[in-house]
Amino acid sequence: MYNEIDIDKIDIKSEPPAEEPARQYYFMAKCREWAKDFEKQNGRAPQSCVVNMGCQMNARDSEKLVGILEASGFTETDTEEEADFVLYNTCTVRDNANQRVYGRLGYLKKMKQKNPNMMIALCGCMMQEETVVAKIRKSYRFVDIIFGTHNIFKLAELISERMDEKKMVVDIWKETDRIVEELPTDRKYPFKSGVNIMFGCNNFCSYCIVPYVRGRERSRNPQDIVEEIRRLVADGVVEVMLLGQNVNSYGKNLEESMTFAQLLKEVEAIDGLRRIRFMTSHPKDLSDDLIEVMKNSGKICHHLHLPLQSGSSRVLKAMNRRYTKEQYLELVEKIRAAVPDISLTTDIIVGFPGETEEDFLETMDVVRKVRFDSAFTFIYSKRTGTPAAAMEEQIPEDVVKERFDRLLSEVQKISAEVCGRDAHTVKEVLVEEKDDHVEGFVTGRLDNNTIVHFKGDSALIGQMVEVYLDESKGFYYMGTMK
Ligand code: 5AD
Ligand code: SF4
């Protein structure tokens, strides 16, 4: 276990061990030696800056990367200008994410000209694309390290390699069946944490690049998950977010197969844990058992993120989503019958190839029928290598933009109406941070994920308190602590 390992006692003169995670601790020890030398020369420890550009899974990976960097002797900074080691944890779900990385690399190049010792590393989903790596090798030669989504546990080893070899280190794995446990992590919040329960995705929705960059579905052992959460709780965590691309298919590849609903029951039984969230659910795999577990649970939050993508059965078929508009609506009804105060959020894509005005109106119809608490709306982005990229009838930009604007204004109107439904009631709030805007106020979250601001002291951070919701402001409440 990490806490029991004294990295400074590791003998770095001997050969690195072959087995994991011992091998990585050896390289962390090596990096630490280097960091000590750096400190002697510069009068301060080397600083690292990890920039997370993606989803919650990426954010969790970033916490692991920061954990490794800290164990390797780096201190953290949140500005690239101050950093000796910059790491971008990238996303590639839509093309604009990729463009943003290239833009920021241009900026980093200038910084590196001023500080030639600065090390630049790239990892995450975008690096799993061969064309991206080829472009960086050719046009961004100042990048020092490139690695992917399957080998983030190797960061210390890759840094050591770069220091020894003085040339660009590229290590991308196409696939993996390995899950390396027991490495350090540095949590962003002391009181809540993401917990990976599975990696990868087998669904191959026709627009989506994730199955190509994150690989096939792999579930972690339930014992490891429960043990990790127990440790988190002992360390002050009261809320966990169970993470996976498709949590509803958890357990299928385990030796002793297990369902997500069964896993939730085990997590629920952990003493001291107050709230359980999870993300993301695929509608096609959401079981009656899961609904039953949610209904009977005292800890699972009444919030479900249930990506719709499109309201048109024809488009859903072309997207390979494997449910129809009617099945989605039935599922929503079933969930609401079991958990009446559930908050539903969703993802919607506008402008999928071949989407007609009629198809789009079907999406608007579902939005009006379900009345989501909030919806993330995306313009379809063509991802090379996915089946949808080769489809004819890509929709002209102006048509997509016009539909997108109509959808967004409908979603926002409904969400402002729906989000205020708990006004003038008392609810439990987990206090998360000091209010950004008002001195003497704090900000917290309801179990359905809505934000509440109220008067309070920063000593309340991490606690669950009862708050009267005085007024809804559309997407958040102003309240008073009881
Ligand atoms: N274009 C636009 N949006 C996409 N998403 C995934 N792939 C694409 C794409 N090619 C959206 C989906 C998914 C969310 C994480 O990103 O709505 O649920
Ligand atoms: Fe992409 Fe579909 Fe897998 Fe989600 S379920 S990651 S949208 S392929």
C-alpha cells in the first residue's frame, strides 16, 4: 500500500524491479533524487502543472498523475508559466478539443524558448490517435514525453527515461488488460472523490471515438473498489462518484460476474459514506434491479445522467444506440415512478449525418416531455475512423447552428423552471467551498447536484448541513442554514 512505502529508502543503484507497482516506486525514487539536485541548484523544488482538459475520468486520471508527481519530488502550481514540468491530459471527443491543444502548444513553445529546461508532456485520449502523434513528432518537436490512456501509471518511469535519453519519449499502448492498483493519488477535494469502477467502452456508438482511444471494457474487482472507498472514507471522504464510460455494464468481464446494482449495494454498506453518485449510464443497459436499488437506498443520490443523444428513433439507429425514442421515454417513466424526485440530466448531439428537420423536432419533443434538469448540448463533430465520419449527408454548418440554438434555448427555459422545484423546503447540503462571489458565504450541493449558496464559515467545508432553500435563481439556490 502506498502509505506504507518509504520511497526514500528504495535503492536506486540496483536494477529496477520488473513487477508493478514496485517498479514505479523505484522510478519515483529516481525522480526524487533528480528533484533534490534541482533544488540545490535553484533554491526551490521543481514545480509541475497538470492541466485537465476532459471528462470526469480524465479528472480522476489527473489526480493520479499529480499524486505520482508529488511522490516524485515535484510541488504543484496551477500556472504553466511557473512550471518546470507541464502535463496536458487531453480529450478528443470533439475536434475543438484537439484544436485547443495545438493552440496551447504554440503558446508553450514560446515559454520553452525562455526556459529551455521546461519539460512538456502530453497524455490522455487525444494521444491514442496515431495521426495526432505523427503530427506532434513532426511539427511540435519541443514536446518531451507523449503517453496514452492505458499507461498513466508509468509517468515516473517515462520522466526518468526522458532525463536519461534527452530525446522525445513516446509510449502509447493500443490496448491493455492491466489495471495497476496501489499508486499514489492527490485528491482535489478532501471530502469527495471519483472512483474508477471500469475503463473503456464496448458500445461503438457510430459517432464516438472513445472505444478506439480508451479500448475495450475492463471492470475493476469489486474487492479493490470497496477497499479503495473504505480507505477514502477513513481519510475524510463522504461522497464518491463511481466512474465508467458505461457503468451499467459493470462486471460483465469479471471472473465472478457481478452487476452494477450488486456493486452499489456493497458500496452502500460502507459505514461513514454518505453519498454515492455514478456516471455515465447507457439507457440500453439500465436495469430494473438498478432502479430498485436506487429506490431503496439511503445514500445513492437522486440524480441520473442518462444521455439521450437524439430523440429520433431513425437517428438513434444510425448512431447505434440500441434504443428507440419510445423506449427512452418508457425508461424515464419507470425511473420517475420509482424515484419521483429524481433529477435527470442528459447529453444531446445536434447535426448527426442525415438528421432532418423532422428528426430534430423529435429531439425537441423528448426534451419537452422529459423536462431535463439540465442537458449538455453538442454540435456533431466528425471523428476520423468512426463509422459516422464516412456517412453521406453531413449537415451544413448553418443548419446545425440554427438547430443547436433552438435546442439550447428550449433546454435552458425548461431547466430554469425545473431546477427551482425544491424552493421553500429544507434539504441536506454538502458544503464544498467558499463562495466565489460573496464574502462570508459558502457553496454546496444538494443530492440532486444543484448548487446552493448560503451564509457560512469555511470551517463547514466537507460537512453535510441542513439548509432552507429561500429562493431559486434558475440554476442555483440562495439558502439559509438551519
Ligand atoms: N460529436 C459531438 N458530440 C459527441 N459526443 C461524443 N462524440 C461526439 C461527437 N463525435 C458527446 C456525446 C457524449 C458526450 C460525452 O460527448 O453526447 O455523451
Ligand atoms: Fe461513446 Fe457510446 Fe461508449 Fe459513450 S457509450 S463512450 S457515447 S461509444
